[in-house]
Amino acid sequence: MQPAAVILDFDGVVVDSLSLHLAAWQAAVEALFGVALNDQGSLVGHATRTIAHILCKRYGAPSLSSSLIAAKEAWIKDRFEQLPLLPGSADFLRALTKSGLPFGIASNSSGVFVRGALAHHGLTIPVVLTSSEVSRPKPAPDIFWECSNRLGVSPKDRPRILVFEDSIHGIRAAVTAGMVPVGISSNQPPAKLLAAGAGFVCADLGEALNHGWIAEK
């Protein structure tokens, strides 16, 4: 299949960010509520504002979601040096640029985090869309539809959009959006990604590049 466009998730696809995000939520919870953050695994894959809502409700202060997000982002913005690119990410993005294919990032993380991390790594992405810019985050398909619109892809060509995702929520969102999800098994076993609807699974974007989906002009 010749792709019409490529959409990438950010966390777990371009950057290895899980441990940094969890540490940031821990720091934010300690700052606002003075307690240790338990059951961190239940937060994985959710949008930033969803996690903030879950945590603030857990600690009996649902009105503090915005404050918790601000505390989390203040902690993480000075630590982008602790955010490594995943194997093959830089090569994959270079190949996309050379290919002339429309491509962008659609992430459940916040715009402050995604754009800050991209700037830290010197990465230029034509379209960057985050959960704060759509009414419903993943697993709803909205972010992928809006990203494809901003990339100039016609709705009739959505079945030829490759979406690279590492989370179950993201894979399901891509399926619902009518696109082709490719699982990246950085945080989930391949079997779970396939069961969620991934058409293919790769260990990282370096392996994905070797499949030949992205051809230079």
C-alpha cells in the first residue's frame, strides 16, 4: 500500500517518556496532596487531562485538575534532557521529510510537553496536534480525523493513512478513525496490540522503516 499520509503518536513511539511522565505525576501529586502516587500503571495511555481528573477525583479535589497539570508540566519542562529518542525515530522522521508524504503527530499528551520535547531534540514536524486541541482524546478517533484534515488528506483517503501507536487506546482510536494502525511494542506486547486492531507490529520506528512503507522521492 502506498500511504496517503503518516500520523505518529509521540510517547512510546518517538520518545521513551513513560518513566519521566510517571515521575512527573508523582512529583505533582506530592506537591498538591502530600501523598505518594500509587497504582501508576492505571494511568498509562490516558490523555493528560484525563489523568489529572482521575487523580484529583482519587484525592477528593476534582476542581484542582488544572493545578495538577500545571505542577506536572512545571516539573517536567526542565528535564527534557532525560527524554531519549526511541531507536530509529530520527531516521524515520528524516525519511518522512524526504518522501514528501504528509505527516504529523497526534498525541494524548499536552501541547506544552510535546512541543517542548520536539524543540529540545531539534525536530520539526509539519503538524502537531495534542489532546488539549480536541474535544475527545484517544480512544476517540477525533484527534486522528483532525490531524488528517490539517495534513490536507481527503476523508476518502483515510484508509491509506498509517498510524504508529504504542498504546491500546491509540490503536483502537486509529481503527475507529478508519486508518491503518501499526503497533510499536515499546510498552505493550505485540499480541495485545494485534488484539486491539493493529495491522502490523514493529519493535520501533527503525524496524518500521525497514518495511519500505516510506519511499524517498
